[in-house]
Amino acid sequence: MNKVFAIVSGLTVAATLAFAGEPTEKKAFSDLDKNKDGVITQSEASVDRELVAHFNDADADRNGFLTPSEFDSIVNELEEAE
């Protein structure tokens, strides 16, 4: 029973980390804009944990997606904070 619990717990953690994206891998706007419509949605941003955490701050006009300018601004702010 303990082995089953450990396996299920491990899979849950792995799935959570996979959904949240890689914490150290920086992605370019074009990599995140999967459908190539010129904006990044929250769904598209979900592969980058840091971007998800700052998405609402980055979305300056509060329209629910990031333009290249908004994306560049938040990337620059985060790099300066490091």
C-alpha cells in the first residue's frame, strides 16, 4: 500500500511540474505563440512557470493576452530582477 501511495504521489508531482513548465528555460515569444496569431494567451503561457506567475502584471491593457511589446517588457523586468 505504501508503494502505491508513493507512486501516485510521485506521478502527481511530476504531472504538476510538467504542466507548470520548466522553471529555468527561457522561451522566445515565437516559441510561446503556438498558433502564430501574434499574441500569447494564458493557455500558451502555461508552459513557462515564471510567465504564468507574472502574466497578469505583464498584460498591461488587461485584454487577456500578451503582445510582443508586453512580453518584452516583462522579460526585461524579470531579467533585471535577477
